[in-house]
Amino acid sequence: MRATRQAIGYTRVSTIGQDDGAGRLLQEESIRAYASATKRTIVEIFTDTHTGAGKDSLSSRPGAQAAIEMAKELGVPIIVDGLDRFSRHTSTLEEFIRNSGVELISARDGERVDKAVIMARSRRAQQERDNISSKTKSALADIKKRGVRLGNPTNLDEAQRLGAARNSEKADEVARNLLPVVRDLKEKGFRTMRQIADQLNRMGYRSPRGMPWTAATIRRPLDRIVILEAKRPSPAPSEASDVRLADDKSNEADLQDEIARQIALNPNWGRF
């Protein structure tokens, strides 16, 4: 039997808030989905909280250093969600690819992308960031000269509320699109989260990030569908039972199975 290939995962977020929330978790989801699709086992995922702006050095990131050290020791590649998560600076990325001896794989681009193409994309992205940074600094300086006070807490709160509203709208849209498909799967006997996720993948449906569905990632859309259904006028008892997406105990057991499977693949899974 062919031995399972291994890989190291690496994520980078810019703020403590992202480290605790969806920024890091979404990167991990992308890495694990790619590893699963390419028949690899993730040995461990390392992470850093480090801004992409300003000077960038791998030596200042303990997570990156640990990932590189383990990758060299095991002779395995490092998988990242996107190359910008490893470094947003072209010079740092070029130096690593040229001198480290470690293969770096982007879950977004795959392994067959020519290195010249990767570097061209990196240079273009850095040039765009530099242009935006320069224009932003110039605009802020002009605003300050005109005596405009920046950092209005009221505006910040409003922006946060609008951002939360947009995220809620997107989640509702995903749920609405999945509702008729999930309802049909239920009628065919697919009731647990894992069963529904597997069937959606077979039918070609993907998560909002373009990744295959898993029992863990389908849970929130399913919960969202239940919320949307609850907002509708109350149906007859028989109809209400037909619309329920899955038995709560089955869903919880299914999620526990998914967590157990991840831990079996990587004993350090979930320890951050």
C-alpha cells in the first residue's frame, strides 16, 4: 500500500482578532481541503500574527520558522492558503523559493503553476499594494492639512454594523441557494451533516470560498436555513417536520465524528 504523503500547513493573520476568528480558520479550511484532495496528511499547522505591511522577515515570525524547520526535517512541502499568506513581499518570497530547499504550495494555485508565473503575480500584487499605500498616505496628509479630524468612533461603529449586515446577507444568500438542494437530499434519506456535505460535493457544489464542503463547514449554512425557515409563516405540523434539515443528535454526532477524524490525522489539530 502506498504511504500517505505528508505536508506542513502555515497560516498568517494581521491582527489578534483574526487570529481568534475566521481569518485563521478559513485559511486552515483551505489548507486541509487541498491536502485531502491531493491525498496528503497535514502533520501540523503553524501560525503567526504579523502584519503584511512594512518590513517583512521570516526570521521575525516564530511560526514560519517552526514550519520551515519541520518541513526540512521531514522532507515535506509547506501548504498555504495563498502565497500572500506566506509573504506579501516579492523579495522575501523569491529568496525563500530560491534558497530554502522547501517546496511551497498555494492551495489556491496548486502545484503545477510555473514559478515564473507565481513571482510575476507576487510582483504585480506588491506594486498594487505600494500604489494604494502611497495614495492613502497622500490623501490622509491632505485631509489633515484641511483640519479634518480622523478616527471618528461613531463612523467606526457604523462601519462595523454595516459590515456585519453585509456578512449576514451573504450567509442568507448561501442558505437560500442551498435550501432546495438540501431539502431534496433530505427527501432522499441524506440527513446528517456529513452525508449532506458529501452529496453536495458529488453534485459539484462548493463552499463560498470554493472549497469542498465538510461536516464542519456545512453546519452553519444548515443552521442558517433553519433560521430562514423559522422566519416564514408557521407551516402545518407535518410540513414543519419535512423542512427540518437534520436530527440534532445526528448532526452533533456527525460533527464529533468529523473532529475525531481530524484529530486522528493530526493529534495537534485544534490546539492553537
